[in-house]
Amino acid sequence: MNHKILEQYSEHAGPDVIEHLKQLVEPLIGLKVVHVNSTKLGGGVAEILDKMVILMRELGIDTSWEVISGEAEFYTCTKNFHNAIQGNRVNVSDSQLEVYEKTNAETAERLRDKLQEADIVFIHDPQPAAMIKYIDSRKAKWIWRCHIDASKPFRPVWKHLKNIISYYDASVFSLASFAQRMPHPVYLIAPSIDPLHRKNMDLNQTDIDEVYSRFEIDPERPIMLQVSRYDRFKDPVGVILAYRLAKKMLPHIQLVLAGGGASDDPEGEIILNEVRMAAGDDPDIKVLLLPGDAHLTINALQRAADIVLQKSIREGFGLTVAEAMWKNKPVIGGDTGGIRIQVVNHHTGFLVNTPEGAALRIRYLLSNPDILNNIGKTAKEFVRENFLNTRHLREYFTLFYAVLHNNIERIELS
């Protein structure tokens, strides 16, 4: 078997990690796995699957990636699901639920042969969750993967979703604090980044200089950066407020907000307009709307930045945190969700709850460059040990063993 792609990860994760993966996958070779989510472009789930599917194939697992898509009302419904899981009180109308079920039924019919032949079906988030109801005679083990913070969901909507998810053989959450009780086994697997992805690979200085020039950013002055979709939970307006507070003592700082939308998020344009209004005509605030495949641009922006923020008020995991830390950047992140397991105060960055708190940490780091650099170095090593996709693969393979062996406590590999 050719492991050419996998071997490239040895430099980043270490040869022992790669060898362990090869040994772990040996009894799983030939397994048929189907992943289904709502988009192949935009958002952390798509970024993870983009390389995860390739690596699974290279290791001998017959893996495919399918997408559910629907009309505008379908995405309105699933965005409401997403917000409700994160605790917002939202109303999901009967007409939206009808469109949701219809779209899932049609997608299940389109993928019927592939889903019935699979050994494992991996469904990501609420959008395609109801497909399971429309596949009879299921031989596969169906796994629902929740990438959202479900710690305090809006109960009426969650009750509806849980009735659907109860059909599954297992659920996966990113953190213990996110998980809900289920009538089947629940597993905890944190997301990851790909060190070879265009967003994370090493760049030449000329690539970074090009970004300075294109977006009229002054390389001689400190740069604050937040990379995220224009989503209310990412609190981009709060980032602008933190910048304005910090700028009172550090008038030379600049702020870059870089983001885009995802095809399954109908609220993105509304939030973007709010951000532009908050930025006003300040020449030191750059509000960038980037396409979903602007990976090299984001990479260069993260490397150009002095401090990276992810001031979310709710967050499933926050892959942009690990991405920035991988580039030796200290991160100031919201004290919420998966950011908490990435940002360790005074070691890999700082956790904050308010714009005032973020501004305080911005001033502290920019006034202490040695501390800023040391935190950045520690951050990269923390990602190497905990948040690369080689670790993610290992835990997925372990999950496959568990569900295929009916979750028995001890599995002998020979």
C-alpha cells in the first residue's frame, strides 16, 4: 500500500505517530465509510473532511464524502437548529420541518445504494440527521457527529432533534461539557487541523508581503486579526470594540477581520453589514469578505498578525484558534466551548469574557514582546501534541472498532 501522503505528516506529528496509525488501521482495511455533511466549502467541518477522507482512503478504508443540499427554507430551518443547539430560543415552524424532512428523504433516496452498502455512515451535524429514517434494512453502523456546543440547548427544538438522533448507534461530541445524554453510547473526539493544508503549510515571506500590499496593511505596525465566518456567535462587533479600547493606549494598532460565509448559513450577510457599520470609516480596520477557498490568504494573514483573536461567545471548537497557534501566535479567545481546551492562560494565550478583558490582554502582549513570542512558541507545541489530524484519525479508528464490536469493553487486535 502506498503511504506517500501519510509519510509527509511524519515531519510534523513524528514517525511514531504515523507507524501507530498504520498498525491501528490494519484490521479495518476494506471498510466502507460514508461521510455526509451540508457543504464541501466553508466552515470547519468541510475543512476537516477535505483531508480526512483522503487520508482514510490512503490507509485502505473505502471512504466517500457526500453532501445534502436544499432550498433556502431548508437552510433557514437548519440554521435555527444550529442556534437552538447553542441555546438560542428559536421557533422552527411546521413548514420548515416539512422542508427539512423532505430534503432529507430526497437525499437518502439519492444516496440509497451507497448508504446501504456502507459499513459505517458518519452524519455531521443536524442538516442530514433525518436521513437515517429513510434508509430501511440498514446494515451500517450510523454515527451522528455533533460539532456544536450542545451543553445548554433550547429544549423544545432539542427534543425534536433527539428523537431523530435516537435512531443512531452512537454519537460523538467535541467535549464532555458539550454532550447530552443519549439512548446509545456517546464518544468524545476533539476536532483537528491539517498541518499540510494550504491554510497551515509554511509560506515564503513574499506570500505574506503580498497580503500586506493587497489589503493595504502596514507591516511596520502591530496587527490584530480575527478569522471567522460573519456569525453573531463569533462576536466580530465585540472584537471591534476591544480594538477601539486598546487603541486608546496603543494608537498605532491595526485590526483585520477576515471571513466569509458558508452555503448553509443564511445570516452571514446580515452580520457582515453590522460589522461594516461598526467599523465605520476607520482606515485601520480592514473588513475582508473572502471566498471559502482563500486558504493561502488566511494563512498569510495569520502569519502576518501579531495577535490573533477568536472572541466567540459560543463556540463548538474554533479551528482558527489551533490554526493561529500552529503559526506561533498567542490567541486571545472567548472563555467558551472548545476554545477553553486550546487556550491556556499565560501559556498559549488568554481567555476573556468581555471586550474590556480582550483590550487589557492586547495591551499586555503588545507591551511585552518577549512574553508574546514565548507564548507563541508554546502554543505551537501544544497544537502538535493535541490537535493535529493524525490524532483525530487515531480516535476515529478507535471509534470504528467500538461500534463494529457493539461497544464491548475490551477488543483484541491480532
